[in-house]
Amino acid sequence: MSKLKDSPSRKDGIDEETEITLRIYGCDLIQESGILLKLPQAVMATGQFLSIDFTVRKSFGRFNVKRVAASCVWLASKLEESPRKLGKSLLFPSMNKYSELKMDLIRTERHLLKEMGFICHVEHPHKFISNYLATLETPVELRQDAWNLANDSLRTTLCVRFKSEVVACGVVYAAARRFGVPLPENPPWWMVFDADISSIEEVCRVLAHLYTRPKAKYIPVCKEEVSFTSSNKSWDTQTAAVSKEGSLNTPVASIDTSATKTVSDADSGGSKDTLVKQALDKMRESKRSDDESKDTTTDGEGREDSIVKSKLELRTETSRERSRDRDRERERDPERDRNREKDRDRERIRDREKQKSRERERERDSGRERERVDTDREFVKERSHRSRDKAKDSGGHSDKSRHHSSRDRERDHTYLAREKDRYRHHMKQ
């Protein structure tokens, strides 16, 4: 809170109401531009966080809120892996000032990264809301309202003052109060999520104050409205130049004061001619100073134009030298081309010989395989013949055994018949 009360904008003479309005206006610009560019909500949330964090550390008198919002959208789209082209990230650019706006956007992005220490990891309260609501077993309608409150909290300084877990608890508490959903108090639910009731109440108070405010509008407070980073000089030198220009652009007041002094001198006894000469001399000196300032500005513009022209000339000269080198190489290259063609022909011949040798090896391999197949077939045929011969031999022995078994049966039958006849004859006697 002490940093917010003693912010750089306050030191530059910007009151608290104007500072809050410009912060909300910048976040609204980021939200609207994200919708126009069809960016995901994560990109807009990250851009709003970057804008709030940067404007807390830097003054609105030095950095235009529109440029800061555009650079935050461009940087956030790259951080969330949804990049957009530079021209689309500019907010309503005109064709004449496109290059100037482009350079301002790039320089503002450098200021952002430098102020963040190139550590741009952002943790939003949105990822905690669903887990907290699932743990508390709240109804489904509460989730969307809590999500909307989390989106609105990014337009305030809550993301800088509190952790994401505390903001998520405050959002859940505000949504539960709206829907009249009771939350457990014995034990207190906020202690489970590492928060305290005072911080939660502060989050709810800031959100309630946000909804009572009117729609934010742009307030011109930047000291350089056209381009706050148009030169490579530091801010101190720029402010010094502005103060000098202010002193040079107000010669009439100095003349009036000098005139009053001269009048007093005249009253004291000086002659009128000497007074007129002194006034004329002072007018000439002021004109000379004005001319010198104009010359310095024109010299600066001329130097910039000369630098641009020199760069273009260097590019054209380098392109011409490259074309000349290519022509020279083409003139020297006929023999090289011939040698290359010969080498290519030799390589082709080698490739053909390699292919022929491969085909020969393949033919040899195919012949060997055929021989193996033939030998396997002959071996199978010999096996089949042997099995047939064995079958024949086994068939002859079986016939003989069958013949012998039939003879034995006949002998047994005649023997039994004889025994029966003997028994009958013995019984008759």
C-alpha cells in the first residue's frame, strides 16, 4: 500500500482518481483488443497483469497508457503462445505514423521486460477457483460468477497486492455471498487455503468499489503525447530539452519583465534611447536563441535522415557487390562446371557398375536357392519311396498272419466238434 500511495505517478503530480481511471482504461483497452484479435482469455489476463504491474512502477506522465496497453497485448500473446503480427497489435494506427507507432511499441516492450527483470511468469487466480469450489462442494452456478469476478479483479491492483490464492478466496467468498451459499466456518474454510479473513474482506471491498465506478475514459496526462520514446536519449535529457524549449518559447514574458525593469531604470534617470537599444538587443538575442534551437532540431533531423540514407546506400552497395561477386564466380565457373560434370559422369558409371554387381549377386543367390529347393524335393521324394516300400512289406506280413490265424481257428473248430461227438456217443451207451 505504501508503494501505491507513493507511486511515480503521484510524484509527477497525478492524483489518485486519475491514476486509477487510467489503469482501468488500459485494462479495458487490452480486453477489447483481445476480443478483436480473437485471443484467448489467458492472453488478455496476462496482458492486464503486466499493465497493472508496470503502471504501479512507472508514471503515466512518462508512458502513454495506450502504448503500454498495446505493448502488453503483444508481449502477452507471445508469452501465452498465441502470437499476433505487430500491425494487428497496434490500436487504431494511421498509415502516416505506422513506423513511429511500431518503434514505440517495440521500445515499450523493452521497457516492460527490463522493469520485470525478464521474469514474466504470471499466476492467475482462475486455476485455483475450480479446485476451491470443488473442495467446498458449492453449486455449479457459483462457478461462472466467481470466474467473472476473477476477470474483473485484473483491472484493479489486487494482482499486485495479494497472492493469487488470496484473490481466489476473495472471489469465492463474494460469489457465495451473492448467491447466499453458506461456507463452513468451524473450522474456517479460508485457513485451509492459506488465507486470512482480513485479506478476503479487502478483496471484496476493492471489487465492490470497482463496480460503483463509471466507465473509464482517457485522460491526457502524458508529457509527450506524440511519441514518448522517439529519441534514443534518456528521460532526463528529454525533460531538460522540454524545459529549455519552454523557456525559449516564452520570450514575450521575459521582454515584458525586462521592459518593466527598463522603465524603472528610466524613472531613475536613464535616457530613452539607451532603453530602446537594450530592448532591441534583448529581442535580437532571443531571436538568435530561437534560431539556434531550430537549427539544432533541423540538424538532428538532418542527421537522422543522413543516417537513414547512409544505411540505404550501404545496403545497395552491398547488394551490388554481391551481384558482382556472383558474376565473377559465374565467369570463373565454366571449367569448374566441366569438372563437376565429369565427376558426375564418373559417379554415374560407378553407380551403374555397383547396380550390375548387385544384380549378379542376386542372380547367384537365386540360383543357390533353386539348387537348395531341388535337393529338398529330391530328399522328400526318396523319403516317400522308402515309406511306400515299408508299407508294402508290412502289408505282406499281415496277410500271412491273417492266413495263419484262420487255419488255427479251423483246427480248433474241428477239435471241438470231435469232442462233442465223443461225449454224445458216451452218453448213449
